[in-house]
Amino acid sequence: MHVAFDGSPLIENPNSPSSLHLIEWLSMLQAAGARITLLYPEGELPPMPADIGTRALTRRTGAWGQLRFEQRDLPQAAGELDADLLLVGEGRVPLSSPCPIVAISSLSRSLEPRGWINTLATAAGRAGTRGASALLVPSDAKHEWKDAGRRSYPPFVPQAFKQEALEIREPYVLCYGFGREDVALILSAWTWVDGSLGDAYPLTFLGPEPTLTMEINSIAAELNIEASVRIRGEVSYADLPRLYGAASAFIGTAFAAGGQSLRWALAAGSPVIGLKTPEFESVLGDAAYLVPPGDSRSLGAACLTVLIQERVSLPLREKGAILTSQYLEAHAATTILDLLNEFLRPGMG
């Protein structure tokens, strides 16, 4: 099976959870025997799994150029490669393609709702998702898509995260996969931690873009907690298991990469503080400390509790290990390849 894969997220925002999860998809499918060609706008790719085929396409600037890449350049290149399937993230799906299209919910990307071109691109991407052969959704994740084309696959977390489940944690709290709308909530919550534990446990934001980094610094300064806030803008997939595995706790306030940012924390043994919503509960179950959405005081108190009380943090780590013990790459790969084979045209594969 020859799969063409949309690699544009790796150029647009290489530090995001969805981009790093895309690398997991490439590695998983290749290990299962698929032949993969990554199609991406010209630019520097992060380190890729060995033997992944790549093809750089003309990089077009601006929202209009991005729309043209998604709707014309990407499917055209897949056809020129004579690929059996084109795999893309949900929401940015071509309306038509010479080969069948399969969308992946955990690789979803969204546009800022500004300007008519972005509005057009969003509408086209959603229409493309409805017209795709299938939308693949992790079986533990809630999703609003009710169409017959929705298909479930078992979630997977590479063994590297489980191997980094350290007994001795480093003194920092990790936050990854947050949105712009989450920053104020997280920093307000951190004011409840900063006074007593801020010197010992810095809050580390992972992977924000430059404009978001400026916003984090600005709000932290306003709240007078900047001394206990750290930012690491660049992150490689190779470093991710260690960063998760060493953290004393993980704060998750957004359902990034279809919940994969949360699964990484569970697998790596980082006690998770999350939000009490159906989405979070579907992935985390009782293996996390969940608080009401938007309640900064409860979020801060939960973080303090997890850091101070081992009788709370240790059971969370144990439950997370049990839950993620079934997140096996080999099992997911077999199921996903079986699903993908269903969508090949006769004589393909």
C-alpha cells in the first residue's frame, strides 16, 4: 500500500502536539509495512523516521496560498505519485482527489476565524471531511461526527513513553497542547501554587509559538509569577518522552491531537490534572484529577494537591499505567491497516 500523507503541519507548526503525533503515525504505518510519501510545502522538516519518502511542493504564502496547497497542490501530487490513499488531518481535507481520501481526527488543524479566505478554507475543509472515504477517530475519544464514514481505531502510545515513567521526578509541572484561550486560566491557577511551591516547581509551557510566548510572559508579569514560569518553544519528538516522563505533574486544559497529549502523560507516569468534561473523561477515566472547566482556583488547588500529597499522585500514576498498557502500536497498526485496505479502489494496494 502506497500512502501519500499531508505533511504541511510539520512546516506550519512543527512544535504542536498534532505535528508530533503525525510523526507517530508515519512511524507506526511504516513499521506495519506501508510505503509512505510525505507531501509538504517547501521548508525544513524535523527529523523523520528512517526511509520515509518525502516530496517538497511549492510553498505558497498567505491564507490563499495555504488553501491552494490543500485543495489543489496536495491531491494533484498524490495523483502524480499514483498513491493508493491520501491521508490528511480532519478539517483541512481536499474536496476532490485522484485517489481516495481518509481523514484523521487526531491530526485535526484549525484556522483562526479571521478573513473571508480562512472562512472559505474552513468551509472547504469541513466539506472535504464529509466527502472523504472515512474519518478515523480514536476509540476512546468522544467526537461530534455521526456520519456513517466514521471509523474507530485503538489509541496507541509508543513504548518510549512507558519506558520514561520514572520513579524520581524532576521538580517541574508540564503544560503542553494548550490553546490561546487557556493561557489566562492556567496562569491564574498557577498563582495558587506560586506562593508556596513556585520556587521548587516551575511551570513549564512547551511548544508555544512566538506570539503566544509573548502573551504568556505578559500575563505572568501582570500576575507577578514570572519567576516560576518557564517556556520551551522548540520541542523535538525525540525529546518528548523524556520531558513527559520527568515531569512532576501535567496540566491539560485542551483536547490537543485528539487527546494524544493526555495519553502521553498517562503513559509516561505524569499525574494529570485535567478538566471535568465528557471529552477529557472519555480518555482519562478515573486516572486523572479533574476539575470544572474555567475554575482557576480548583485547577490550582488540584495542582497543589498532586504535588504535595503522594497518596493522591501515586494512585493516579498507577491507574494511568494500567489504562495505557493497552495502547499498543502493533495492535493499532494492524487495525488501521485493515481499515485503510477497505478504502482502496479495486486493483490497488
